[in-house]
Amino acid sequence: MRTIQAADRVIWGEGNPKAPLMMILDNPGAREDREGNSFLCGTRETLQFGMREAGIDVNDVYVTYLLKCRPMRVYNKPEARAACLPHLQQQLFQKQPLVLFGFGNVVAEAIFTDKESASVKELRGSWYELQGTPISFTYHPLAVRRRPNLLRFFVEDLKALKEKWKEIQLGRI
């Protein structure tokens, strides 16, 4: 019998573990869980397209998940987020990325628990802090696939991520 999570495996993330940019998605999907590979299918395609358009090299990125396991269809979202957030916080502490970037309302709501309804629509275009690291948000890649009119904003936001990273790098010299 499964509890909060309906996963066969834990999926921490994918990419360069020493990357300066850490991207945060909501949770692994069924295919990721089944195959044991993170960051698959439509999410990967859309994200990689946006990164190419923004000029972000995949080697500069580590992609992780808020929920480290695939959730059941019906689950207590606040409870699952609360259970998994410390693991994300530990990843941030260990990896020390220069910039964070969250995708979708689930990630925004989990990070900004003090906001009544943190949404990408209201948060995108601005920078905030999480554990002393700058963070911004954009639409989830699957939302962009379903609503192609969001692609322009998605790419703009990824370009802003690259600019923020450059700004931080210049400040470290």
C-alpha cells in the first residue's frame, strides 16, 4: 500500500550536478517513474527548445523536482509539498547554484507558502530569494505545449534567467 507518493523510485534530478543554474519542476511523471529517467518527453522537448532559444547551454543546468516521486492521482498536495520541500532545500544547500528558476504554479505555491495564491502569472518577470539565491518563475513546459501562445513568454523568461546569471557572474569577478 502506498502513502503520499505512488512512485516506484525517487528521482532527484538530471543534468550537471555542479551547474550554476538549477531549474525546479513540480514532479516526475509516469514515464520518468517507470523508466527511471528524469526529465522525459514533452517537458524535456519544450524546455530544451526554450533553452536553445534563450542561449542556455544544457551543461549549465541541473533540473530537479519539488516532489521527488511521482504522486498518486489523488493526494494531499499541501502534505506532499511539506514532506518534500526539505529535500529540495537540502539540494540547494549542497549544490549551491547561482540562480534558481521555477516552473509552474505548483512550484511557486510550495516555495511561497506565505502568499495566498502564488501564481506564475503574478510572479514571472520579477526576482525573489530562496535561501539567499535569486529565483524567478515561468510557465510549466507542459502548459506551454498545451497553450502555444505562452511560448513567447516562456522564452522571454528563460532569456531573463540567462541575463540574471550573467549579472551574477560579473559581480563575482
